[in-house]
Amino acid sequence: MRKLHPDLFTMKSDVEKKYSADQSSLINKAYDVLKNPIKRGEYLLNLIEPKHASEIIEFHESDSEKKQILMEILELNEIIDEIKLPKEVAELAQRLEEIMKPFEDDLEKAFNSKDYNQAYSVISKMKYFKNVEERIKDLQLKFNIENS
């Protein structure tokens, strides 16, 4: 990455500057996908089964499991609405991390066993929590908290 950083190409030709900028952009996009379990899983599923990538949007679980997840999200959103202190944001971020870790483990197991239907299902569940994660990130910014 450092070899292609645009700052190193300020004295180069326009073609080299453009190449550096384009390559840096690709590297940044790849990093963004790799660091995010949902995006990484979607990318891998698209490589493996491109025609089924749209299925990720579908929820493949029972009504009772959907209800349980939606109740948990409702509770998390209620907690977010009540937050007044930075400590509460940190505690909620930790709680969400604990909720997401088993999903990440399940996703890894699904890919390792080539159970792509299970991978679709896990990603679908993870996406339900994405909004909560974004709301926590907004609170971290509001309270000037470093997020991990």
C-alpha cells in the first residue's frame, strides 16, 4: 500500500499519479470489505455462487427466531434512546460485540464446511444488527469515543 500511496507520486507524470490513485482506491475498498464480516461474507458468497447473492437479503430462519432477533434489536434501540453517558455507549458497544461474535464464528464454520445456505442465513441475521451498530457509531462520535 505504501508504495502506491498518492503522496509518493506528487512529482510523477499524470499517468503515474492516476495509476497510484486508482490502485490506492482499490486497496482501500478491499480493506473495507475484508475488515467487515458482513461485506466479506457477501463478497465470498458472490464469488462462490453469484446467481444466489441476492438471497442474502432473505431471512432463512423460523418466525420464532426472527421474533427473538427483532425483540433484541428493539431492546438495543430502546437502550440507545436512553443513553446519556459515554460509559453507557462503551457498555452497549461491548454488548453488541458479544452478540455479533457467535454470528461471526457461525459464518466462519459455514464457509469452512461449505454450507453456503447457512452462510446466507447468518449474514441475514447479522444485517438485522447493522442499524444498531451504526447508531452506536454515531453515539461514539457524539461522545468522542474511540471505537475499536
